[in-house]
Amino acid sequence: MSAPTVTAVTAASPAARAGLAVGDELLSLNGHEPRDVIDFQRLSDAGDLSVLVRRGGAALPRAVRVRKHPGEPLGVEVSSAVFDRIRTCDNHCAFCFIYQLPKGMRRSLYLKDDDYRLSFLYGNFTTLTRFTELDAERILTERLGPLFVSIHATDPELRASMLRNPKGATSLRWLRVLLDGGIEVHGQIVVCPGVNDGPALEDTLAGILDRYPELASVGAVPLGLSRFSREPGLRPHSAEEAAQVLDTLGEWQAVYRRALGRRMVFAADEYFLLAGREVPPARDYEGYPQHENGIGMARAFAESFRAPGRGRPGGVRHGFFASVDAAPAEGYRAPRLLGEAAGGADGRPVTIVTGMYGARVLAPLVAAHPRDDVEVQAVANDFFGGNIGVAGLLTGADVAAALGGVPVGRRALVPDACLNEGRFLDGLTLADLPRPIEVVPTDGASLRRALDGTSFFPACAA
């Protein structure tokens, strides 16, 4: 087991006063070795701490006394979320997007986790196939919620077949344990045409009502298929199939409302775009419980664009570590913007560069905006191909190609959803693009402010 390594120390914090420094390995806190950042935060919440520190160049570790009040932040950031090795996934789902990545991308993109701790910390979905009694005991004792569980099907044989793992037939028993223990859990169904749609989807929705009615929400999302997929049995939804899924979910929302007093299941925005239907009003999303799963995001974006003062929806909650200093940024949840500059727009015409789906959401909003010099440029995802059309999967190469068609003299705006610490999925950075761009947070209020000239975001010169 590796120890947490300090990556940053807050000035004037207890850690800084005690002399802790970047690069220090924190072997134990008050005699306990933390397994993960959850343990680390719990241990560091105590009052005065005795921290066993290993510092580079020193022959032996040494004990450091940290004076602090109970609950006072220690004041450090650490290198990872899990110190005893991330629990990798032993499923072999045909629809897993990691299997659809080309070779040569960043190593971190190929990590396929099935770790309840990352579900708690960052909202990753877990299948529970590697879950144990000790895991359940810890979650129930420490109240680690909300958690996010991939359901896909409630029929045991179908679920095992989809996961390509016999454990898939029985692992949802742990979902029942979590719900019985009062843990908030959100579910997900990746709908694959000809596999778990149609009658199978009806059966799953009936099974959820029968066996897991305490679920906080369930999101139904379409299969994402890149050109690198090697699964001949998988195909994207047609427009007609998308409409059928929406009809099925709409009928079951009515059933759930009668039985439970809430809709429970929500369709991904992509289904409405595929079917050519209007996304539901904000009230139908019941607080946007799966906003970060692409469910209700289009409606929330439109609402905040039209009325920026209303703010963004809360979306799903990713545990109390979303705001504490000990939780490191990880994966797609790492900081996206390089910083925000104060000031106003310079009056130049604007081109908004975004994905195919994003362009369809933005087009009517931009058309209704008072400015008549704003255009939306939809970027086809040539890198991944297939039916991949979300802005979050745009690569630097595709953005660079699109920018080549933006006339000189126009401002180019790009959503931060396609960036992770200033880097695109294909490894390109903002500096690799052929011209300066402005990175705008992916919410309607921020885009509205950028267009209205009340603020602007940092440009990167090529």
C-alpha cells in the first residue's frame, strides 16, 4: 500500500505551521495508515495530530506534531484518491467505452474501475461485482453516500450476459443491502438496441419498482459507439428506437408517480435530440438528480442562459469530499479552466465551437439572443466517429480542424467540458490549437455572460 503524497500545502494552515511540505509522504495519522482519501479526511479531522512523515533524502521517517482544532482543515492536497490500489473492473461489457478507445492515448484513460470509493467520491458508476461484506459494513458504518450503481437489467441472466461476468447475476443483492441500510443510491441503465431495450427494458423498470423502489433516481442513457468498437452485435439507436425508449420511460414515469409519488426514471438528453423531440420542462426533472449524467443538462443550460441569475442546478451530489481540501482532482473531474479574467468582451463577432448535440441545443438560444453576430459551429467527432456527438468527448485535433474554418477577427469560444486540466482527450493542449480561443464553463449563465460582455475567459495564444 502506498502512502498519500502531499501535492500542495495551504499557506498559514496547520500543515504549513507544522512544516509539512510538497513531496512528503504521510505514512500514518495518529498511528493509523489511511487506505484512501476517505480515511485520510476522517483521520485529519481530529484535533492535534501525530503524523509520521517520510521526506525525500531522509534515511528514516519522523513524527511531526500538527497543532489544530477538531474539524479544522489540515491544509494539504494529496496525490490520489485511493492509496491501497484502485479496485479495477473484472467485467467485460461489450458497450464499455474504454474498450472503444484507440491505442496511444493517456494511460489514465484506460483505467477501468469498479470501486465503490470512486463512486462515492466522484460519482463513478459501479456494478457491485467486486463488492464484499467488508465494503458494505464500511459504507453502512461511515454512511458513505450517495453511491451510483450500474443496473442495466434486473433479469439476472441478461445482466450477467451484458456484463460478461457471472457475478452480474447476483451482485445486485448488494444494492438491496445498501438501500436497506438507508444509503442514497442512484442507478443507471445503458440501453443497447436489441439487447436490453423493448420488453427487456420494461422488465427492468418493473423489477426496479418491485425490488428497489428506494432508489433516489435511475437514468436511462443510450449506447455510445465509437468507430473503434469491435462488437458487431452493437449498433446505435435509430430515431424510431429513441422515440420508443422515450415512450416507454414516459409510461413508467406515470407508473412510478402513482406508486411512489415521483418519476424515478429519467431519459438522457440524447434521446430527445435523436428523436427530434423537445426536452421536458425543468419541473419534470425533479431537481436534476442526474444532471452530470447528461440528463436534464440541455434544459438546465437553456434555463440558466435565459435567466443567468437563477444559477446552476445542484445535480447529483458526490459525497462530502466534493468540497474538502483532502479530495484530489481525478479523471474528468479535474479542474478544467486555467483561471478566469475579469473584464468585458471586445465587441468582435463570436463563433461558439461545440459538439453536434451541443450545437442543436445552442442554436435556438443563440437565435433568440439580441446579438446577431453569434454563430454556432458544430464539430463532427472524427476522432471517435460512430454516434459520439457530445462536447465532452471532443478532441484537440477535431477542435483544431474546426477552428481552421473560423474567420480571422472572430472570437472563438469552446466549452470547458472537453478539457481536463487544460488538456484534450487526445493529449493536445490549448497551446497546440491554431489560434487563440476562450474557454467558457459549460453552463448557460457563463455563456450568456460571455456573449453579453459582462465577463470573459482566458484566451490561449497559439
